[in-house]
Amino acid sequence: MTGLRGQAAIVGVGTTPVGNVPELNSVQLHIEAAKAALKDSGLERDSIDGLMTFNSMTEPIPMFHAEAIAEQLGLSPHYLYTGAVGGAQPLAAVHHAAAAVSYDLCNYVLIICADNLFSGLQGHWTRTNNRAPEVEQFEFPYGATTPATYALYARAHMAAYGTTSEQLAAVAVACRKHASLRDTAQMRTPITIDDVLSSRLIGDPLHLLDCSLVSDGGAAWIVTKAERAPDSAKKPVYLLGAGEANWHHSPSHIRSLLETPAKDSGARAFAMAGLRPSDVDVAELYDCFTPMPIIQLEDLGFCKKGEGGAFVEGGRIEVGGELPIITHGGLLSHAHPGFPGSSFNVVEAVRQLRGECGAAQVKGAEIALAQGQGGSSSTHTTLIFGTEP
Amino acid sequence: MTRVLAYRPNEVERPCPKPTPDTEEFWRATVNGELCVQVCGSCAHKQYPPRLYCEACLEPASKSSLVPVSGQGEVLSFSVVRRPPSPGWAEHVPYVVALVHLEEGPQLLTNIIEYPVEEIAVGMKVQLVFERCSDDAATPRFTADRKSGRK
């Protein structure tokens, strides 16, 4: 039990509508998410003295994103940060904000993650906006789409451990089932394993329904020091463990196709929390493509290496099962607005621990894990939350 | 509110590498049929692609040299791309993206070409082939290593 354990809490969460939201641009999604989080917290806007944002992919504000958002929100923060480690960032921000409030650098950090990938971005531009010369010269000529890059992990897992397409599909089926229990998700019609397997191949072995969505949407939340948390309107949710890990940037430097940095981020988070995987009631994993939650279940210690495929079979990962995962529907069925994608994992973990999830509520949930991942599974962040500090 | 969207480069063709001063020597070798890895003169670390510093000892690239590899490698994993990333790729699908481990150590992202996609497997031995795409560059790609047989 070390470090930041129990030092900080999330005291307000807010989300925007997701999916196709053409009436809101990227900045508007930020403002709407922030307003919802402030309302949920019961805090006055003036109490926010820290702000963390992440630049938009569709409507970037070069150099000064957090400043621009602060101005639009009428804030004058003295702790300000624009971050960028891809899909791991929303969770990394919680880690950094927790450190800031625990050392009294500021009192309340507002974290906002939002973008309009569905209505504001053309598909082929998502890859070409990475202008690093190394990427341009040594990756672009090979047409390694994002699904194809993640398919490398899927194929390697299948070859090494006998993981099947049916097992990958079970992840998509569970996510859709959870999405169908909520009125917030982009895709809510239940699907079967056969539906996944008969959807068209995008990058073998990944079918269309093994791939996440493209969405508009955003989320925001407020981090404060644990001793200040009871002042908020709703039940605070405490950060018990946090861990980050980065292993590579370019695919030529992927260290392993069988293990991911989740192994290190998870070990750090569990060590800080003084908890074990068996203590976790609900795990909001990162599901950009169906193989990744399977690999995370192994790397985070929920099962042995190579057993992730069998673990997800038979409803074990569904609400009511042994370890419910991705209870809002995730990137596969709830929404994937790009870098902000994992922000909904944070919000869902908080809502599960508050008992607000209706038909998707994990009964008696006291410990929730959230996972974020960026790049080509380059960077991972693991957070562990609890109902008590 | 009127929405102003970001500028989107209309890059629809399969790109050919445009050498920069830092990579000119590497790409010149490809035109001559040689794939090079960068070997550090201080610590002998081999890396790909060539970079401004050695990842192992941080000595600058001026201390390293480009050394041709045998062209033999092994498929670590692969995917068959069915959906083109942009309209200019439509004529190329299905194509195979692979992570190939070179005999000399480094690995690279590449394509497997001139081989039936349904016969490609993890662990397959592959051999370098170049595709010339401009006066200045030929892209390293791989096909089945005939000497080792299929697989």
C-alpha cells in the first residue's frame, strides 16, 4: 500500500450524447461534457483550478488546446496541461491529477476528453495525420491500417495459444449485450457469435464486428483530494491504484505480440492498491479490437497467459458472470471518438461504484478496474478504484 | 454554429518513400537492391529503421554505418487487409501486412507479396524482394523463401 493509494477521488462525471452528433463540434463536446461533470459534482465552476485536455484529431488547436478550452469555459486554472499518449491518456490524466491534488498543487482538476470523429473526420485521414518522418517513410508504404496492426496481435495469439475467432467474437457479443442494457450506446441491437463471424473481413482475422466504432462524443470528470471529496454532491469514488507503461512507438519496435505494457501498468496499479485481480468486481478493459481485452485479462493477471480465449467464453465476462467487463458496451458498442475513447471506461467505473448502472449494474461492486491503451498497444494505463479510500 | 473542419490532405495513392537528408543513403542502397540495418560503431547495436542516434548507447548516427542484411527473415505475424485504407489502395487489396523478424535481429513492418494469402503462416521463412517505386527509393517487401520451401 504505497504512493497515491486513497489520496484522491473522482467527485463528478459527465458525458455527452455519443455516436453521430453533427450538431456539436469538438469544442462544443468539451463544453457539454464539462457542464455535465460540474452539475454532477455539485461544485461551483469557480472552484475548478486545474484543467487537463487532449487535442482534437478533427479540429486541432495547435499549441494551446487546454488554454483555449479554459477560456471558453470561463476558467482561470493555475494547473494546466494538454496531454497526448493516445487512448491511454484519459486514464493517465487521472494518475497525474491525483498526484497534483495530493500535493496541494491545486484543489479540483477538471479532465475533459471529447472529439467528433464520426461527423468531423474522413476515414482515410486518421492514419495519415501522423506525420512523423519515420512513419511516413517506413510504415505508410505498406498500408498497415489500424485493424491490420491489431490483427497482428490476434494472429500471433491464435498461433501461439490456439485462440479462436469464436472466442474473439465472444468479446464483441458481451459488449453489445451490455450496450443493449443502456440507452446511451451507439450500437444497441444484440448480436451473436455467428453475426460476428459472418460480418465481412476487414483485416484477417478481424471481422467488421471485431472492430470498434467511429464516434462523436466526450466525457469529463473532476479529481480532488480524498479529504475534500465528501463535500461533493454524490458518493465519491477513490483512486486506489494507478500504473502506466510505455514499451514502443513504431510497430517495428513492438516488443512482443503476446504481451502488452498492460503487464507492467497492471502490476504497478495492483501494487499501489495492495489488491489482487481476484479483488476486482468489474473491469472496464480497452476494447479497440476484440483480441485486446483477451490479452489484457492475461497481462493484468485475471487468468494465465494463453488462457484469455477460454476465459471469455460462456458468459463469464458478462454482467452476472464471474468477471463482468466493459459494462457500458465499450469502444466496440458504446462509442469510440478516438483518443477520448477510454474516458468512458473511467466514467463507467465511477458509475458502477456508485450503483448507477441500472440493468448493467454489477451488484455490490466495490472495486473497479479501468484500462486505457494508446498507439499500437504502445502505452497502457491501469486505474483501480474503490468505494472507500 | 458554422463548423470549420481541419484541412485534410488528399493522399489517396499508395505512397512511395520520399528520402530526407537523414535517410538518403538508406534509400539509395535500396535502389541498388540492398536492405541495410544501422550498426552502431560504438556498441555494435543493430537497429531498423535508421535513426539519428543509437537506441542502445545514444551515440549519434555519424558513429554508425549502414550494413546490408541477408534478406532472410521470419513472419512474426500478419494480417490480410481486405478493406482499403483509402480509395487509392483499392487496386491493391487484398494485400498482406506483416511484422518480419530479420535474421540479423531487427524487425520491420512490411508486406508479403507474390504468394497465395491463404498459405501465409506465422513462423514462415521469407526472402526480401524490392519494389521500385521512384528514382530514389525501392520499398523492401518479402515473399516465401524458396530455398526453405513453403513454410
